[in-house]
Amino acid sequence: QVQLVESGGGLVQAGGSLRLSCAASGSIFSINTMGWYRQAPGKQRELVATITNGGNTNYADSVKGRFTISRDSAKNTVSLQMASLKPEDTAVYHCYANLEMISRRNVQYNYWGQGTQVTVSS
């Protein structure tokens, strides 16, 4: 009933930039928090950045000053502008949304996208 679709991943050299985008669609009443998590091979999924519907942002220490998260609440989209990329940023990046559905108000659900691969070469 809800889909999160990411786009914008790819291969980039160290020091380069990429922009990831995610669009949420379906039976959505409202979205509270949107964000990005990533998972590198052999590692657990980790938070990259989140943004609330009030615009408050939270970043992992490893990406502060390099990544910028933004959202368009009217369009249910979230973006992640990544700059000064490092090889250790290589991972599958997953979009995340905490939301309420039209059919079940006042109940919060967590949804994840299937992910987009980001590869940073040295």
C-alpha cells in the first residue's frame, strides 16, 4: 500500500558528488520522519541522515559537513546531496519513512525502499 522508490545511485570517484532521491507513494495520510540509512557488505545498516516534518535534521557523525538532507513534504520526497565522497561511503542506501496511513490514522508505520547502490572508487 506504500512504496518508497529511490534513484540516483551510481559509481563515483573519491571526492565526487552524488544526489539521491526518494519518492513515497500510496495510501499515505502523513509522513513524520524521512531519511536515509545505508548498509555496506558485512556490516549492519546504519543511519545516515533523517529529517522530520518540521525540518529538524540529524546526521551521522561520519557524514556531517559532507551530506545534506532535504525534503518536499508536499510531494512526499526526500533527497540526500552527498559531497566529498569517500570509499567508506560505499554502500546500499535505503530510503526510510515513518508515516501514518489513510486507513489507520494515529498508528505509525516504518517503511523502507529497496535501496540504491553507491560505489566510491579510490
